[in-house]
Amino acid sequence: MRGPAAMNRLRDIFNLPNTITLARISVVPFLFVLLCNPGPFWSVVLAALFVLASITDFVDGFIARRYNLITTLGKFLDPLADKLIVNSAMILMIPSGRIEAWIVVIIIMRDLIVDGLRSMASSEGVYIQASTLGKQKTVAQIVAVTALMIHYPFLGLDAHFIGTVILYVALFLTVYSGMDYAVKFFRRAEK
């Protein structure tokens, strides 16, 4: 009796959306290897891998909602995977000069603060969902990081310049959405 119940539990935990999320996390070591030798060819390969991993973020969420496969593990892993892949990519681009360290520090600090606020709210039984601003921030970060990974002129465009401009938009959205989460948290805390 115990065997089939355990297997069903494992199947629930490692359902398709959670498996896709774990696959996204597994891309991080490849980012490290490819960013060690970022010539023009490998930069485009790296950006394509990053985009593919980023697309899975939308796919796993869609599947989880569509087929009612939402799990506690998935709610934990999905935002963790997003932060791991984007933040790791940004950190790994600092030594090559593709991204400024201070920008990465602000983005990571905001993520830690928002995660802390959401965790405190959750411990009180209050769930603060990802906001539209937070989702826009994530999309801007993904587009910026992709262009900064390409770095070299690509299709007649200056990928590094475009990535830097979009990164500043992402930085603004990062700070603004972080303030939005803080306001929501303190309003709910007052109640």
C-alpha cells in the first residue's frame, strides 16, 4: 500500500511543470561554461540557450494553470529558477564588462528584499502575488540580458548598446516594482 502512495506523491511533486522548471535551473552551469569564452559565435549560442530557458518559464506556468498541476514545490521553484538564471547570467557578465556590477547589486538586493517581504507575509497567512510590474521587470531583464549576452554587432544592430538601454529600463522597473511590493506589504501589515 505504501509503495503506490509514495509513487503518486513523487508523480505529483515531479509533474511536468516542475520538471520543466528544474530543467531551467540546470541551464545555469552551461551559462558559466559558455561565458568563460564569449566570442561572437558562442555569445549567440549562449543567448539562444538563455532565451529557450526563459521561454520555459511561461510554458511551465501555463501548463500548471491549464491542467491544474500547481504545487507548493512549483510555487517555490518557479520564482527561484527565474532569479537563478537571470541573476547568474548578470553576475557572470560582470568580469567581461558586459554589465555594470552596481546594477546587478541593486537588482539582487531588490529580489532579496521582496522575497523577504513575501515570506513574512506568507508566514502570517497572506499571499502577495507577483504584480504586473514584477512581470514587466522580468521580461525587461530577460530581453536586456539576451542582448548583452549577444554583445557583438548582430543583424546590423549594436546588441550591447540595445541591451544596456533595456537594462536601464529593467533597473527602473526593478526598483519601482520593489517599492510597489513594499507598499502592498505594509498596507496589509497595518490591517
